[in-house]
Amino acid sequence: MAIDPSYKTRKVITIGIVSELTGLSERQIRYYEERKLIFPERTEGGNRKYSFADVEQLIEIANKREEGIQTYEIRQEMLKAKEKRKEEDRKVRNQMLRGQINARFGIQKE
Amino acid sequence: MAIDPSYKTRKVITIGIVSELTGLSERQIRYYEERKLIFPERTEGGNRKYSFADVEQLIEIANKREEGIQTYEIRQEMLKAKEKRKEEDRKVRNQMLRGQINARFGIQKE
DNA sequence: CGTGTAAGGAATTCTGACACG
DNA sequence: CGTGTAAGGAATTCTGACACG
């Protein structure tokens, strides 16, 4: 969740390729960045770099746009989903912590 | 083995990024292609596109070059390894075929 | 053999703006 | 709001060649 240089999340694809992969115009892709729906990295020279995860994200955005959903709403949904993931993460951490405690001090029934 | 548009094998990375990822110069990367050690695709405009698998391949090549192995030898090793994979594949297919036959006509012991 | 480099040109990408709506 | 486009410039990539070794 912090150090993940995997194939899916490494930002290595230039905008032209992303355009081909998604069917979106470069204009659209840049605009969705402006609306904070996507967050490419940059090369030294300033060119955008995307990951496969970004490509998938863009395809989802394209689908929602086709349904007439506005970028602002899409952003709200994304933020909501992010909160949800955080909540899930918190629960898992608690579970694990509980597990650690039980392992050390024995299992208290009830 | 034929239709695999996965993150690992999709050719989507330009040579500049590959250079950063591998630590090799663009000159070296192009030369290894000339020596048939790597096979990028091309954009419409003629620019090279590599996959993550290519990047890994290049790193292996770089390691072997550091050991002083010549590109010709590296190519020979690659071809040998490829033959080996084909052989393995052939065996697996035979196993599966045998399985099919047994499933239909019963298992002949000995 | 393997790699660096300068050369000239072409493909790619960038930003800010105008347009339409 | 979301997208197209022309504009000018900068970053990226391409090929073929010369150099060294």
C-alpha cells in the first residue's frame, strides 16, 4: 500500500499509449487529471506517466461519463470508495492486533 | 501463450522509461534488439514499445553482459531455453491427452 | 564486439487559449 | 461542463554514421 512497484501500479505509460488503450482522447485524459480523477507522475522533462491501474481507472471513468455522470460526481464517488477502503483497512488492523494479543495472553472466551 | 494482454506482456513502455528502469542506455537497448535479444513493438509513428517482461529480459541481459558473456552467446542460451520450454509444453500436452483418453475409456493398469 | 556521440529530422507531448454549448 | 482544435515550443525518439577498440 506504499511500496508497490508492481506491473499494475508502476507509472510507465505515456499519454499516447494510454489514449490507445482507453479509447479516450489526450484532451479528455488531461481534463480528468485537472478534475482530480487521475494522478499521473511526470518524467524529468515534464511528460505524463500512467500505470495500468490508471488505465483501468480511466476506463471506469469513461463508462460513467457515458452514463452521463459528471466528473464532479465521479470524484465524489471515488472519495467515498476511498473512505470505505480505509475503514476496511482499519478493521483488518484491529483484527490482527486482537490476534496478536490472544496469541500472547491466551484466548479469553466471551 | 498467444492471447495474453496482461500487465506483464503488453508492450506499452517507451525506450526512455525502459532506460531508466533497467539502467541501460538507449543505445544499448537498441543494440540488443539488433542482436535479436529483445523484440519491441512499434507505434504507428515508429517508436519502440516494450513490456515489463522485456524490461526483465533486459536486466537479465545486462547481468550476463557484466559477466562478460557476449550477445551472441546470450542469444544461443535464449534459443536453448526456448526449446526447453517447448519440450516441457509438449510433455504437458501429452499428459493431458492421456488423461482425456483414460477418462473416456477407463484406466488401463500396466 | 559493444557502446558513445553528434546530426538532422520526425513523432510525441506540453501548456494556455479560443470555441461551442 | 466537457471536449475539440490550432499554435508554438520543448522533450523524446529515430536512423545511419563515425569513432574507439
